[in-house]
Amino acid sequence: MEILDIYDDNGNLTGKQIVRGDNKIKLGPNEHVAIVMIFIENNEGKFLMQKASIQKDGMYAATGGHITSGENPYTTIIREVKEELGLDISNDNLVYLGNFILGVPIRHMFYLKKDINLEDIIIQKEEVEEVCYLSYEQIQELILKDQLRPSNKLVLEKVLEYKNNH
């Protein structure tokens, strides 16, 4: 059972919590759960993407997940990458790109420039069907085919904005 903290529109803890997946609980206005997402780019300019398992939705997405009670965005993204991909990024140069609200979640965005060998990845079968590197153009094709989770497009735009300014 995952316990999720509830945040207000400004990202402050409200003191309330919910059990993840409990559909009986409805969040009110100015109430949000929080998630993290990371785009990992290799030296060829391609992004590490994962195709979610059929049980999830079968869509392509960057790595990410819910911030559980007591965690912060950094500890959560490190945990999610470890769980879903079997990789330890705790000593890597993670770039925090801020957050935005889309629907119920507050989405915390990260970027990492790192070459990762696909053979070193151990996927979490319950969550991930496969991983691959995709170019920006290939990701755009996924968007056109409605095969990329919509929020990922917004995060990718933030990643590209960051790269253009650094």
C-alpha cells in the first residue's frame, strides 16, 4: 500500500494523505498528488524511453512515478529509476527543471545527460515492457500516433528549453 501526501497548488504539504489507487477518495480543488519524471539523454542526442507494460497502458514515456509520503522529488526519481530500470543514478548530475500542474498531479521534471548501455538495464516487468533510445523526431512520431503520454511532451519541451540555454 502506497501512501501519498497531498499538496496545494503551490506545492506545499497540506497534512492530508491518500492511499494510492483508492478511487473512493476524491481530491478537492487546490489538492494534488506529486509525481516525478526524468528524461535521460545519451551522447547521440537520443532519449531513453520506456514502453509501459500492457497492465499499465502500453504507452511510451520517460521514467517516473509517484512521490510517496515522506519522500522528496530527488529521492523519488532515484528510487523510480532503480525500481523500473535497475540503475543507480544517485551520484549522477541530475538537473531539476521545476514543476507544473497538469490535472491532479504536480509533475517534477528532471534531466540527465548520461550514456547508458541498454544491456545494463534490468526492467521491472510489472511496469515496463521494453526500453529504447529514441530521437526527438521519433518521439514526435509517437506524439502524432497518440503513443506517448501527453504530459511527456510538455516535459520534453522543458528539457529542450534547458538544453538550448545551457
